[in-house]
Amino acid sequence: MKKYLFLILVLSLSAFSCKKWIDATAVPPGTPPGAPPDVTTQEIFSQVYNVGTGKGNLTIDGNSATYVENSLIVITAGTYGTINIKNINPQTKITIKNGDGIVEMDGGNYAGGTKNLGAGLNYSNCSNLVISGNGSKDEFGFYIHDNLYRPTSISGTNKNVTLQYFSYKNIGDYPIALNAGGTVWNGTDASIKNMGLKFLRNKFDNCDGTTQLGGQVTTTGVTDLSKNIEFGYNQWTNCNAGHLVFAGAADAMSIHDNTFTNINPTNNNDNGFFLVIGNTNFYRNYAKNYQGHMIRLWSLSFGATPANCLIYNNIALGSRKYSPFEWQSTMGLNVAAAPNTTYVNIKLINNTAGDLNYEHDAGFGACLVDNYVMPAGSTQEVYNNMLFNTYTPSGIQHRIFQFSDATIQAKAVANKNIYYGDDAAAGFNKTILILTNSSAAKNKGLAGHLIDLLDYNKLPFNVLAPSIGAVQ
């Protein structure tokens, strides 16, 4: 019989065996154009559990209390120190939401004004769990702020866990840190501790640390490999951390529909919003007023089959320096491929980038992609991209590749990539992010289904007369 820890967890059972929960959240501000809106949905739960008193520290432990399948755990609104969730492993799903109001975790002015470096929400050893801040009318029902250390730690073994509608503000170190304990990947999914983790519709404001997903690739092996990690519909604003998210060994990652505004205003390191060692798809992301690459893909496939990495429908406007995309292999970083790994194939399609390197930095000019050494067999295809007003010290503003190995560049397939002097010449509206009716870029793209049209994630362009760039 499992015991209830009343001193830690305040728990009360709903008087009803079934309850309807209305989710009426709206699309977060800054969601990229074309992103599907949140729709009002009605969820029916088998049981509702109310936990927390609105203050203190709270632990929700599946080893100390029993939560039935498809149940809802509601955290009472208020200001907490730390909320720890662990050992929740239903066969189907359990959901945790904030109650009627915001669940706040305050690291700067908690318990009489003392600093609380542990303030935040952490989870460990969970699966089939949704932790969602859409339990009230507030935009972000979980609010973690003024923590100089690390407000969200993920540890143990976690599968299919979603963290969404969280607001992180004024964070001094890693907003989110994943720790898999140095687990060696043996070539099977059984040795992967973190799979199917989703980070959706969250906001990161003035966070000066990098979200760390862990992982390492060496000449002898891979440790702490993660798989099917998803970042979607998130907002990063006023962050100066250089890299915003680092994944040291990531298989089949998905990064999409995120917005980046006022990133790295004073940081001049060579960086990227996402630095991924492994393979990922990167699509429908939007950046404005920033410094760095949108993504640095240091590419590798885990297993014998090369992964296809798709980078498409992204918009990048106004970089102080650097190109929006970078790719190379781990071999180019003097790390030969680990055992049971191989190369990737890359498609860079239907992206729009303009006003790049507007400070005219002489050290690193800006083009579409910085393309470095790739191993034999790897293919790179670059189609239907539009650039305008980019600067390189050599004066070749319309260059597609930069600093790449000459042999690799010669093998890359590039077609229908167009450069214009400015947004007016391109017929591109930088406010609403669409091509004007008179745009010279209209119908200039390469015909053909370069990406499977049946896949809902892929490009919706007209096969016979596609438009150039991410704007359709």
C-alpha cells in the first residue's frame, strides 16, 4: 500500500469520478505566420486531484500517492519555492495543470525576500505526462522568474513528457537542464533515457543561460543520446546567452514555429540559437534583430541509415553578423564518427533572409549558409531560397555558400536561389512577412515536389509555380 506524504503533498480527491476541463487558450504572441492556432478543446478526465496550498515546496510523487489513468492533477495557484514531480508513469496519460490562476515560482523575492536558487519546477522518472500552464485564462499559467541558477532540472528516465505554457524570466543560468547521468548508447533505443520530450508554447525572457540537453559524441562512442526531442511555438526574447539551446547528441530532433527577438544584443561569440550535434528538422522559425546563426547543425546520424535533415520555411531578418544557417559534420570538428553512426543528407529549401550583417563586420560576412566539410556520400541540396541586403567583406553579397570546402561546395546542388538588393526590390513586406502581389520573386522557384507534399510538416507551395523563399 502506497503511503501519502501529507507533510509534503496536500492532496484532496475531487468528489466527482469524471470532470470536464475547458482549454480555451489563444495563440501566444509572436507565433510565426502560418502556425496552426490553438483551438478550444474539451478534455474529459477520469479523476481530478487537487494539490498544493499556494505556498511552500510541493512534491508530486507517484510512489507516494496513486493517480489513476487519464487523471488531472491541479496545482493550487500561488507562490511556491520548488515543485518536484517524479515517478509518474501511466500507461496512457496523466495531466498536471495550474488551477484558477498562476502558479508562480519566485527565486528572487521568496520567503521574506531571501534568494531561492532552487525555485522552479523539476521532473524525474516520468512518462506519458503533460505538464501544462493552460489551466486558467492566463497566457502562461506556470511562471518561473528571478532565479540566478537552474529553475528546471530533468533527470532519470523520461519518455513522452510535455512541458508547455511556461514563462521563464530573469534566469541567470540554464533555464532547463537535462541530465542523463552519462549513459552509454549501445545502438538501441533501450539505452536512451530521454525520448519524446516536448517543449511547447513556452516563453524565455532575459535568460542568460543556455538550455542544456546534454549528450556527447566522441571517437569511441556516444553518451546521453536523446531522441525525438521537440521545441515548437516557443518565444525567446531579450536573451544574451549566445547559444540558446545545446544538444550534444540528438537523434530525430524537431525544431519548428519558434520566434527569436532581440537575441544576443551584446554577445559577439560565434554561436547559434540551436547548436545540435546529431540530426534535426528545422522549419517555420522566425528571427529578427539578432546576432548568431539560427541553427548550427554539426551533423551525424545514429545507426547505419543516413538521416535527412530538412531546413525550410524559416525567415531571418536583421542580423548584426553571421549567416542564418551553418552545417558541418563532426569530422570537420576533428571528431571522427563514433561507432554505429554515419553521415546525414541536408535540404535547405524555401528560406528567406535579409538585412544580414548590417554592422558590416569584416571578420564574418553573411550569406545563406556557412557550409563546412561534409563526409563522402553526404548530399546537400539548396533550392528556392531568397536573400536580400546581405554583406560580405569581399562584396559578393549574393553568395550562397561561405568558407566551405571547395570540393564539397562543387558537389552541392544549388538551384533557384535569388538575391535582391533590398526588401523593396524583392517585393517582401517585412512587417507581415509576405511577398507583395508585384514581387519579382513570385513564381521563380524550382518546380517539383522537393519535399513530400503529403507530410503535414512540409511545404505547401504550388508544385507547378512555387514562390521563392519562406513566404508563399
